Amino acid sequence: MTKKNSQLGAIRESDEGELKERIKRLEEELFQHRLKRFTNQLENTNLIKSARREIARCRTVLAARVHGTETAREKQPQVEEK
């Protein structure tokens, strides 16, 4: 399983409150990354892109739940792959 798919699985398993908290945390993180980029202290500018995309994933899942096209999944135990 790729990193993106594991992130998406974790997002889909979260309830609405957890998703809203995650979005809030990511927006604060995004602000800090942008501030560091403006002051030339950010070495990895890809962090901005990844934070924006994760925010979009969370908002997409929330919107799908509001429209009824998706329901919250039950948390499943992690299975280790060899």
C-alpha cells in the first residue's frame, strides 16, 4: 500500500470531529510553511503542496459524507505486509 493510500484510508476511518481537527492542524502547518518560505527558511517547498493536498482530501471526504455518498468506515486493525 502506498503512502497516499494509507493516508486516505486513515482519513476515511476518521469521524467528522477528527477530520475537522486535522484540517485545522494542517492549515496552521500550511501557514507556518508559507511563512518560512517567505523568509527563505523552508528547505523543502514540497511540504506546502503536500499539506494543501491533504487538506483537500479531508474536505472531500467531509463533503461526500454531507452529500451521503460516503459513510465513515470502521477502524480496521493494521495488517503488516511482508
